[in-house]
Amino acid sequence: MRPDWDSYFMKIAYAVSERSTCDRALVGCVLVLDKRILTTGFNGSPAGQEHCDEAGHLMVDGHCVRTIHAETNAIIQAALHGISTRGATCYVTHLPCINCTKVLINAGVTRIVYHVAYRKDENAEKFLKSAKIELTQSEFSPE
């Protein structure tokens, strides 16, 4: 059966997550506009830096700070290549954290579709509601 668009792009987000180098959460993100992929991102260290799967996790206050989150990496890729993200939909395997939420808001993303409700954050949800960004939990199953 042919998948709907949300399932199609979520499946791609899971494929992108396979490149993640921080095994605490293998996260993938796909930014889409008008049913066209703009950029992708996954959890990983800054260019040229050691990755968690090489050097171990760099933990600060219960968070691994060695990596850049998938959503932020997707926005960075758009900036590097001169691609506007205004009006885009973000397909991401895990619910964005507060910092990624703020980045997505400022990048002009209008819709977020996620699968795993990882560390729900009331402030992030309030920010999204205030910014009038649609937040949808996908029923897509990667298996």
C-alpha cells in the first residue's frame, strides 16, 4: 500500500537517524516544503570533532553536549546551502527539545511531525502553541 506523505517522510527521518553518532538517542530529521526534501540532519558532533561512538559521551547535567541535535543540524545544512526553511514541515523521529524548538520557530517552520515523545517539555509546547506551529505525533512505526 502506498504510504501517506507523513508516513513517507517519517520513514526517511528514521533512515537519516541511522547516521547518528550519539547512541543515547538516534534522531533523524527531514525538512520538507511542498512535498520536496530541503535538508536532513542527525545527531552528531561538529565537523572534525570526535563523535560519541568514538570518544564516549560528554555529559553535563544529564545531557550529552558532544553532539548537535538533528533538527539543528538540518537547519545548519539549509543555512550552509542557502535554502530557506520558511513554511517548511519538520519530520523528526523524536519530539524536539526546548532549544531545537526555538531554532525551528526562528527558522520559520510551520509544522512539526514527530514519532517518539522523548522528554516532553511543557515550555517547548507553549512556545510552539504561541508561535502557531502545528505539532503532530505520528503513528508511523519504523518496524
